[in-house]
Amino acid sequence: MSVTLISICVFVCVSAIVASLAVLLRGQSQTATEDRLQLLTGVGPVKSTVTNEPNLLAQPLDEKIHILEEFVSKFLNLRRFMEQADISMSPAKLLTICSGLAGFGVLISLHPLIHVGFAPVLAISLFFLPLMWVLFKRKRRLASFAKQLPEAMELISRALRAGHSLAAGISLVGEEMSDPIGREFSRCYEAQNLGQPLDEALEEMTDRVPNLDLRFFVTAVILQRQTGGDLAEILDKIGSLVRERFKIYGQIQALTGEGRLSGIVLLALPPVLFVVMFRMNPQYVMKLFEDPLGNKMLAAAIVMQILGALVIRKIINIRV
């Protein structure tokens, strides 16, 4: 590798790390809260308050849309994604951490003991590492919400039979049940308590929590409020249906355990074998990076590995 290319890589890595630290440690000198206080006290210039940002209930006063978040929002609603994972960090800070880790991966690849051909692999892997962490937290939180939902429906049903209103039943779920379902139902109750129609508050909860059973619950509530009927009985039936689905899902997980284990072994075998061969005979493995035919073989192997993972995932994932 030429000296110029190495210098460019080092400059990009150092710049990414410095920018990451600057965004993480930087404090805003003038927040929106301070601007409003100055406006009320008559100190400082008067600024226009007409903006296209969400209202104060949906967005903190001192939070601004970062250019990285604006770019990523074209492909993924990262803010909603992190909200579903219950992560208080801003999307801009998360993307900055990802960029810093990617630069750190390129910097590591410049070490004499590591071949520079690993630079893209390390950079991409470290860049997506925080996003995978968010994905893991989101999946675990949504799974916990789904397990709590039948009990929440039965609790609302018992509250209705005891003579309480639907809003009181939702408030009871928020008070008696733990997170994440307790927090979401409390947020729904507070929204309608501040004047928002209950139907809209429930619809917003389904947007925050993409759960099909919750959608059934909200649809049943909205239809009952429009047409009438025994909502308590409907909730009992939905709760029992969800419980039966969980039983069937557990049986499917037990039956597909062997296939999932086989998929993990088959997908992990080529990377592990590559590392072992690299430690035993580096020159033998470097042909994949240095020779044009080796590059094509490596690309074909990666594509086939991805296709194999998708096929195995399609086989073992059975929707209930």
C-alpha cells in the first residue's frame, strides 16, 4: 500500500474519532429553553418561534435534528427504532458512535500484524455493532411486551366487570404492571387525560409498539366504542387466543431447535476456518485478497453465505 493511501486512511480515522468525541462531549451553548427564558425576561434578541418541529410533548426542547439523522431518515426511522428499544440516546449520537467505531476499525487495520485488506471488514463490522445492539434491545423489549399483553387484557377485562371505565382499566395496567407494557399504557392514559381522544392515544401506542396482538386489542376497543358490545368478553377471548399462540410458538421453537443449531454451525464454520488458516499460514489466505481470481472467489463465498443464511432462516421461522 502506498504512503499516500496510508496517510489518507490515518487522516480519515483520526478525523472520525475527533468528531465523535466532539459531538459526545460538546455542550450546547444556547438551548431552546434558555432562548425562551431570555424572551420572557426581555434579555437577548427575539427569535421567531414558528417552526416545523414536533410539539413539546413529542420532542425535548433542546433536541435538534442532526444532519446524519436527516440522511438516515430517508431509509430508516431511527428515532422510532430507538424509542421501541427504550434507548434515551439521540440518533445523532448513536450514528456518531458508529462512525467513530468504523474509523477505529480502519485505524486498527493499519497495525503491522494485520493485513490492510481487513480494513473494510473491520470498519463495516464495528459500524454496525451499535446498531445490532439497538436491534437486540428492541427485539427483547417487544418480546417482553408481547408476553405481558394477555395479562394486561385480562386485567382490563376484570376492571370493566368491576364497573370501572376503559380509561381506568388502562391506568390500572400502567400502575400495576412492570415495563415495558406498564410504561406504554401509562403514556396512553396520560395522553387521553391531557385531552387527546382515547382512540387516537391507542392508535399512537400501536405505532410505538408494532405488535399484531396489540393491534387486535386496539381495533376491538375502537369497534366496541362505535358499535357497542361486551368489551370484557372480547378482551378475554383475545387474551386466551394470544396465550394459545404462545404455546404453539414454544412447541415450534422446540421442534426447530436442531435446524437452528445446524444453521449456526454452518454459518460460523467458514469464518472460523478462515481465522484458523490465517493464523497457520497467512500467505495461503492472502491469495483471496491479492489475486483477482481470489477476490472473485471471496465475493462469491460471501454471497453464497448470505443466501444460505436467508434460506435457513426461511425454513426455521414459522409464523404462528
